[in-house]
Amino acid sequence: MARLPAGGRRIGVIGKGGSGKSTTCGHLLAHWTAEGTPAVGIDADDPGEQEDGSLYAWSDIADLGGPVYRAPAASRLADEVRRLTPAHGIGLIDTGAWERKSGNRHFAVLAASDLVVLAVQPTPIELERAGSVLKAMEQLEAVGVAVPRLLLLMTMVNRSASSAKETREDLTAAGFTVMRTEVPRSDGRDGYAQAFGRTPRIDPGSPMAMLADELLDEVTR
Ligand SMILES: Nc1ncnc2c1ncn2[C@@H]1O[C@H](COP(=O)(O)OP(=O)(O)OP(=O)(O)O)[C@@H](O)[C@H]1O
Ligand SMILES: [Mg+2]
């Protein structure tokens, strides 16, 4: 397995409210650390928002493998994320609901990341959201900030419905890169819907395990 560079890599996770960002982040931390890649979480969910269900709150009550820190204000975020990212490891930034408002923390997260993962649910409206993220990156580029690569991750995918395939096709046709791995909607007793507050299950071959591998490949290459 190729090694991450000494400075590590930073991955920002963005997307609409309730798209599964924090659930995914918790599992990624657990899988990476279980497989020997040091990883820390940085929770950039806006303060004042409901703490319950946040990555930070989860790490307080369960073992996610690596520690989770609260992100500082936008102006200090990039430096802090760089400082917290372990050597040869991953700094994973979780965010609140995506909003394109210049100067907000989402912009700071884009600027601090080497790779941005946009969580999208299988609905046509997500094409618009992806466009909004792209616009934010263009705004950053216009002021001289190096913009990260953008990957789209399909979440809450209902395996029996055709909507995921259509969303994937629409997004791909629009020029976006959609990750191979999809996070299925899983509402069962041991499903991802029940994961908050528990230690994530490390299941080789599970969607979260495959996602951890695919993302690690993406930041290692
Ligand atoms: N793959 C999944 N299948 C079913 N339910 C899920 C899945 N992932 C997350 N959930 C549930 O959906 C809700 C939202 O998930 P989560 O908190 O991870 O989303 P989020 O994007 O972090 O939300 P927010 O924008 O509010 O931070 C939670 O109740 C969670 O348990
Ligand atoms: Mg969240």
C-alpha cells in the first residue's frame, strides 16, 4: 500500500443537511485507523447548531478510532486543520448543511482541503447543489486559492430504486466525478441509521470499508 505524504492529506465532507455526512465521517475514521492509517476528525458544523448527532458529540460517547476536534473560526481553520492532521495520515473535516455564502466556514473548509467529498442523495435537485459547490470553488480560485479536487458520493441509496442510477448519470453527464462506492440507505437494527452513539462496526467488504479504501486511494495517488 502506498503511503500518504509526511504532511498527510485533508478531506472535507460537505452536502445538504441530513445527507449522512457525520455518519459517513465516523465510519471512515474507524476504518482508516483500524487499517493503520492515522486519522483525526475536525468538526466544522456551525456552533449553535444542534450538537446532537454531530461528529464531535459521537466521538465523546464512542470510540471512533481517532480523536475529533472542534474546528476554529474560518480565519484560523486551514492552519488548525494542517496542524491537527497526523503525519502520513488523514484530517477529515465534517461540516453542517452546505450553504454558499462567501466568508463562511464552508469556504474555509474548501480552502483547507486537498479533496472535497460532496454527499449527494439520489434526487435531481442535487445537480443544482453540485453546481453551487463548483461556483464556490470558482470564487476561491478567482482570489488565488488553490482549489481541491471534488468527488461526489452517493448516500442514502435505496438499492431497489432506479433514481440512484439516474442521478449518477445526470451528474456524470454534467462533468462531475461520482465515486464508485455508494452508501446504501440502511435502516435495520444494525444499520447506519442506528450508528450514532455506538462504536462503528468494522466490516470488511461493507460499503463503508470500500469507501474508506476508495478515498484512501484517491488521496494517495
Ligand atoms: N446510510 C444511511 N441509511 C439510513 N439512515 C442514515 C444513513 N446515514 C445516516 N442516516 C441517518 O440520517 C440522519 C442524518 O444523518 P447524519 O447526521 O449523518 O447526516 P448529516 O449530513 O451529518 O446531517 P447534518 O447536516 O444535520 O449534520 C441520522 O438520523 C442518521 O442516523
Ligand atoms: Mg452532521
